Amino acid sequence: MSQTNARVLSEAFGPSEGTARRIKQLALVLCGIALLAVAAKIKLPVPGSPVAVSMGTFAVLSLGAAYGARLGLATILGYMLVGMLGFDVFQSSSAEVNGLDYMMGGTGGYLLGYVLATGVLGLLAARGWDRSVPKMAGAMALGNVVLYIPGLLWLGVLYGWDKPILAWGLTPFIFGDLLKLALAAMVLPLAWKLVGRVRG
């Protein structure tokens, strides 16, 4: 498949049919799960909030755009399954707190948001939103909205709506999310340009 008719970045290189394509997809899923696990551990605690700032959202949204909806969802669901089995792959999980116990805690809604946002970014990327900086920035912004809605709703259910939910789960992360949005908005279009040069 050529760069010009590839719908998402992962389709712009490597085998495009048959068993070789399936092997490539499996390798991408496994690499994606590893990337998500590593990115989740790159984090900065936020005073007064039960949720830390991490590179997890950047990895989730960028992976969704690069992989497309189908492969992206396979990857994020595989990541969730690994975490559900008790492996320490989430941003605040540990040997003591992991698996379903962790997933039902304060970050549970954001984990659901990861799945939804991956699908949204994959669909937008298939429509070419990842090939220009302004559109990719818009896709990332929309992905963040989709991610935060279930995250904030779950915090409210878990801790009570009388608590400062927005102060816990939204406002401390806006600046960091803007930086990650800007980074992703540049990285994906640049990757497409590099693919074009290699094929050219």
C-alpha cells in the first residue's frame, strides 16, 4: 500500500496483505502495549489530586491516530487486559494495588476514556486529520474531551459530587495536556512527511 492511499500511518509501511500483514499488525499491537505501559509510568504527581499527570494520554491519543480505530482499539483493549490480569502497567498501579481493584479506583473513568478516545482518534486519522498540524491539534483536543468526560463522571460517582471534582480531575492537567497536544500535533504530520520522503 502506498503512502498516498494509506488511510492511517501504520498502513503506510510494511506488508499490506496476507500473513505478513497479520504478523505486522501483531507486532504493532505488542509494541503498542509496551509503549502504553512505559508512557503511563512517566508521570508527575499533582498536589491535591488523586490523578497524576502522565505521558499516558499522549501515548494513547497518538497511538490511536497512528494505528487507526481497529488496530488502535485492539491495542488499547490488549493493554487493559494485561492490566486486568494484575501486571503493573497503569500510571499508579503497583505490586499491592493492581488489576480490577486498581481499575475501579480513581483512574477507572479515565481508562474507559482511553478506549473511547483511541477509537475517536483512529476514525479522525482515517479521514486525514493526522496529516496537518491544525487538524491534528483539533483531533487531540477532541480526544481529550472524550477522555475526560468518563474520567470526571467516575470521580464524581466514586468520591461524591460535593467534592471538588474539576479541581481534582481537570484543571491541574490543562497546561500539561496543551503541551502534549502541541507535541502530537507536530509529530504525526512530521511522520507522514518522512514516510513520503522515504517512498519518494
